[in-house]
Amino acid sequence: MKKEINYLTFIMAGIRNKPGRNLATIFCFAFIAANIFSGQYLISGAMRSVDQGITRMGADYIVAPVEYSVFLRGSGPDNTFAIVNTLPSIYRVKNNIMDTIGNVQGVSAMSPQLYVSTLNLPALSSSPVDVFGFDPKTDFAIQPWLRQPLKHPLDQGEIIVGHQINGEISSKVQISKYTYTIAGRLDPTQSGVDNSIFLRLDDAYNLAATEGIVNPLAPGISPGDINAVLVRIAPGENPDTVGANIRRSFSRIQITVIGRHFTLDPVSKDIEGLPLLLNSISVIIVVAAFPLIALIAAMVAHERQREIGLLKSMGAKKNVIFSLVIAESLFLAAIGGIIGVVASLITLNILNTQGILNSVLLVTFRMPSLTEIGSMAGLALLVVILIGSVASLWPAYQTSRMNPYDAIRNEGK
Amino acid sequence: MIEVSGVTKTFRTDCLEIQAVDDVHFAVQPGKFILIFGRSGSGKSTLLGMLAGLLRPTKGEIRINGVDISNLSDDKISELRAKEIGFVFQFSGLLPTVTVLENILVPTLFCKKSPGSRLRALELLKKVGVSDRADAYPCTLSSGEMKRVAIARALINGPSLLIADEPTGDLDVDTEYEIMELFRQLNREGTTIVMVTHNPDLIPYGTQTYCMERGKMVEKPGSSSFIKCEPGLDNHPKPKDLP
């Protein structure tokens, strides 16, 4: 047996009755929602790109044995580089240099790295693979490049692989007598990191102790040996001063302190006007669309005078009529909002996968998280629903106060 | 019981004042079939609008079951309309966007929920003779069918008063006869009916008839415009073109 009639049946019937006009209204709402959502999506994605770029800048300084400088090489056209990892070097220091570095004012983070060896591992790569040890707990240089965050902190027997290393996540990798599990993969860095694997320092010492791993011509690796300490400077500190202080703090050990030569400042400046631009466009569209939607709502109310008069003659109270007009507008706004958000999400994803957003925004576009997308969609829906309800307030008020006798007799006059 | 005392309705525009209803007095006892007869513009529809609470009188008092509706708030009048008054318009008055059955059920939205309204709507459709059109949309109905559905809708909340404003004005003679018979049947079953018409042929249907002229209620027994019919007499007119 069918259900009894309810207000929703009634509202839906009203909407179905004028498909053309209601489609146009839905389109208006969809356009507004799409604009707000896209704007927020692009702003958030671009900001994430910059944030990630900054976190991926790695260390501000690398503190290494003085011989290290002869291995210094650049990764970009201007010989600029971001310090992500130490370079393959046989010169090592003991990890207690970190005690000294930690005492220097302005140092906010530091993490040791150890180059173990370069191995031919055909199962992993056609090129020789650099093997590094690092401390996952203090690391701030390697893990920001992870394509997907690790499910748990890197455990013993687990490794992180560079972009060009073969093997799926969770698959096993055999190096000498040890079997490791691939726990994470890095994004491309366009540097030697792409062809490297990273394991915990304790695993690195165990592997280094295995015969045939470390070049017999190089000094052996003992626990506590490291090749370099990556150092990050606290925000607001003068990098030159902190670098000089690190140098001065090592009077008896000969170390070198190498600073990075790459900055994201120009990129940040390029996109700093983006939020303002996109938000301004959204505001202009909302302001321009509001009277249009209000006009449509007023037209609908006028057109339905007779219907409203009939409802009142049947006993509909003012608040019922008011609610019906508002509810119809809200319904159209919600439908339009959902369509707008979904359509723009699909379009933005297509543009992103085609790389178009990267070239337009001049940065590597990072898709916002699902939570962020959810809140942006919520914001867009909230705005269109607010517009819908506010725009129909006056027509709803007028309609609800309409005299039923006049409404029935004067329709269309 | 309806009591109308000294009711006047004046419409004012910038340069014009029209006294549509002028100092009207009358009473309607429960179970009566009141016919208000008059020419177009005589004020009968305005009077009906005031009886239904759709218009407020400029002066005077209208009491329905003892309640003076002239001074009730809009919401109270709406409540009263939903419970106590069924209205049948000259035009079909059906909502084009919903089916016949849904049209009949619309007034139940404005009354306190009573279970079984759908069943009652189906019974009413059967009673008015259009039970086969329950799922049809109004645009597919004939004028007579529309009127029958409108009557069923007016009765769905079980009103004590049925008001009809020229309900046969747009119908052919045969259909007019059928609709008037339906009204008579409803009246015999106890529904109080107040109907206005400009058609003198319908006067015999009323158990009590009033005439309106230029906003005034005229009751002149014996005059051509006033006929009082005794209930129970088979004095309704037959369609002139029937064999």
C-alpha cells in the first residue's frame, strides 16, 4: 500500500512540474558551489604543494667530515640542491658529534645518516643501488618524500626504497643474507635518492658487518659510525649565524658544514596571490548570483499564487506556506550544490592527472586530503544553501501573507 | 450553525470604493442546503469568501458553531478551515502537479494526522464516482470529473460545512445535473451546504434560498428571484435536452 501524502511529495511534485526553470535554478546553484569548491580545492592543493616542498627541502645544513666536500655535487641545472641525504662517502665520524651540534643555539632538528655501500642488486634495479642507514625517529629529510605515509614507524627488517627501485610495498627484498620488507616508496627526486634504499641504522650496521657488503678498500663500518648529520635550523634564526656557530663548536674535529642552495621562496611568491584571487572570484559570483536566484524565487512565488491560495483555502497556515517555499529553494540549492561539487571534483581530478594544474599553478599540485575535500564540499553546500534560503526569504514571507481570496482570483494579474 | 449578522465588505482602491456586501444577516441551521442566488457582481462570491474565512468582513460578525471568525487570527482561521469547512471553487481548483488521490489527500496535511486518510480518500472517490481515476493527473480529467474530485477533496477532513462557489458554472447541462444530484445526496446524508449560483434552474435544489442584489441579501417570498423548496420534494430540474 502506498504511503499517505507528505510535504516532500508535494515539494517534489512542484519541482517536477517546471523542469526547465528548475534545471536553470539548479544550474545556478551548481555553478556557485563548483566555483567555491574549486577555488578552495586549488588554494588548498597549491598550499599543500608549497608546504610539502618546504618539508622536502630536507636539511638546512649537512655536517660531515671535512673530506666530504670533495664529493659535493649538485642535482639541478644551476648546481643547486636540496639536502635530502648524505652522499656516498667512505669518510665517517662518530655519532657523538650530535651532542655538540645539539648544543648550538638555533638548531631545531638533526638526524644522522650512514652510507653503507653501493651494491649490484639486479632484482631491484638495473643500475647499482646506494644503500643508506638512517634514524627514522629523528629523520626529517627522507620520509617527507614518501608517496604514501608509512602504516607504522619503520621497523627492523623494513626498508624504504627510491622511486626507481623495483618491488611492491610489502614485498620481500633479499640483500646478502638478510631479507627486508619494502615498507614505503619515495616520490621522484631527480637525484641519486631515486636509486637508493634506506634502512634503519641498526639494520645498516648489521648489513655492513656482512662480508662482501662494504668495499674492502674502504675502512670498515663500526656501530656509531655515521657519514653526516643533517641539521635543520629553527624558524626565525639566521642560517649564516647558526652555520658559523656549528663550525666554531668543533675546534678539535675537522668537520665541514655545507648549506643548501635552493629555496622555494620564488614559488611561494608566485602563488601567494592565488587565494586572494580565487576567493575574490567566489565572492563576485555569489554577489552576482544572489539577485538572480532571488528573482527566480520571486517569479516562482508569483507564478504559484493560485496554488498557494488553494492551499490556504484548504487550511494551510502561514508557516506551512513559508516553509514550503523555503524548502523547495533549499532542495534545489542542495541538489545544485551536490552536482556542482561532484562535477568540479571530477573535472579537477582529470585536470590533475593530465598535469594541467601543475603547469597552471607553477607548482606540483598535491590533491587535498579526503577530510579537507569533505570540509570544502561542506562549505560549498553550506554557502549555496544559505544563498538559497536567504534569497527565498522575502518571496516566502510575501507568499505566506498572501490573502487566499486574492491569490485565487487574481492569479497572473 | 452559521450566524451572519450585519456583515459588510467594502473594497477600496485609490479612487474607488465598492460595497460588495452590504449589511447582510442570515443564519444556516445544520443539515440545510442553502442556495444564494444572484447575478454576476451581486456580491455572492464575496459573501462566500467571508463565510469560508478567506476574506475578513469590513463590518459585522460571522459565527461558525459559535466561534466569531471575523476576529480570529490567520492561523486560527486556517485551522478552522482545515477542520470545519470544505470549499469547492467554480474552477476545478485541483493542483496540477499531483494525482487525483494526492489532491484529495492534500487537506489532510493541514489537519491533525488521522490514520486511514488514504482509505477515506478512496472511499470518497468511489462515492463521487471517479474511483477509477485515482492515479490520474487532473489534466487528463473531464470538467465533471474534476468537479467530483474537488468535492471529494472538500470532504476529506469531514467538515461540518461545505461551501461551493458556482460549482456548475463551467459544466454542460448533463454534468451539472449529476453534480447537483451529488450535492443533494451529500446534503441528505447530513452535510450542511452553502452554494452560490447565478443559474435559477438550480434553485429547487436548495432547502433554503436567498437572493443577492447589489450586495444586499433579499428575501422576498413569492418574488421571481426567491423560491423556498421543502426538503424531500423531488423538485429538482431535469436536463432540458434529455429525451
